Amino acid sequence: MKTTPIKLRSLLENVSEAHQQGEWWIDNGGDLQQQGGEEQMQTENWKHMKASADKIEVTTWELRAEDLRIILEGIKKIMGAEATEKDPDADVGKDGYTGPRVDLLLKKKSKSFKNVPLGVLEKCLPSRVKNYEKGKDPELAGPVNEDKSFHHHHKDYRLYEGDNHIVAIFEDNSRLVFEVHYHDKHGEDRDKWRRQAFSKWKSAANEIYRDVQLTEVGNPIQKTWKEAFQEALKHPKLKDYIRKPHHQKVFDDKGSPATG
């Protein structure tokens, strides 16, 4: 029986992977090498990288900004086509980030950071990696607690709860986040209060979005959903749910305090 290599090759080409799978060393210039060792890792700042379908594991001696830049250069070398809908890298996690996820092992301190989104690593700030793990990432308020998470998926945005934050993510992957002020709430009351904050923000944004104003010549002025959610942060119904300005910042999509 004759084989059909052309059909097999065609099938493989249609299954686009966002990153290659395999094992490499990353030298201090960010280039991939097939051979290396712990001595190069310790003295020459090399990294070891292993990639599976949905995870990239990187071992580094230390984790400084320069280490992150080298790691990112190495990861870029194994990145292929843009992730398709069937590729694990295209999946959006409950923290709002797509894949791939990166496990970092710090050899010097025997410390690890698990499932760090590539988007967090791209900041090249070690503090962002540490804050993400602790649930304090200012862009996204860290990973969502499965037991407490509550989601609303709209065709133009996604809204969900973090442990202490409410997060809105929009079509362009920008986001708004605010920290919930719990006052003296404890236990189940905290969960109910956070859910109320979620609902209040959503309903206030809906009111603003649907309140279409007209220009002098009668043309409608439609706010975007992001504009509606940002304006809703100033709505009186959210006043008791957002931590006060002297110890709270409302973050925009770049992690800077939102204005206006």
C-alpha cells in the first residue's frame, strides 16, 4: 500500500503551533544552543528551556531584568505562527492572559514561579513576576480563585472577580481593575460584598453605555464599553465598594493610575 506523505504534510501544516516543542539552552545573547550546562548557567548567565504543547519551563541562576530579557529572546526563537483557535496558546485563562505559560526555576535560591503568563514576563520586571504569583499584579489583580470566581462574558468585554479585585477586559485586551473596599466585612459577607461590587459596576456601565447622547445636528454619540466602565468607576453606586484614593489606585490597561 502506498503512503500519502503529501496529505500528511498538508495536515501538519494546518495545525499551526504557536511555539515549538523541545529542549534547548539559551546563551547570554538570547540564542538557542543544543548543549550547555550548569556551569554556563552560573558563570555566563545561560538558561535552560524545555517546551511542551502548553507550557514552557525555564531554569535560570537568578531572576533580574537582564535575565528576563535573555529568557524572552530565547522564547521568541521558538515562537512560530500566531496561535490559532485550536492551539493551547490561544486559550484565555481565568486571569485574562493567553498562553503560553512559563514555569521559572531560580537555581540559586531553589525557588520557582509557576504558570506565569508570557505577557507578565514581557514587562522585564522581576517584581511583576513576584507580584503576579502573590495575586498583586496591578494590571490584572493576579489569578482568580476558582471557588470565588464569577464571570460575565459579553461579545465586547469580559468581567470577573479576583480575590480582592474586579477586572474588566476588552476586545483589544486592555483592561480596567479596581480593588474592593471590604470595610468591616468578613467571611461569607466579604464574598457577597465583592459580588455586589461586581454587579454594581456592570449595571452602572450598562446605564452609561445605553445613554446615547446626540450632537447638535442630531447624530448619536456612542461611548465604547471601556469608556462606559471607566466612567462607571465614578458612579455614586460604586463609592462604597472602591477603596479610598489615599490607599487605592484604579488601574488602566498599562498598570498606571487611570485618569479622567
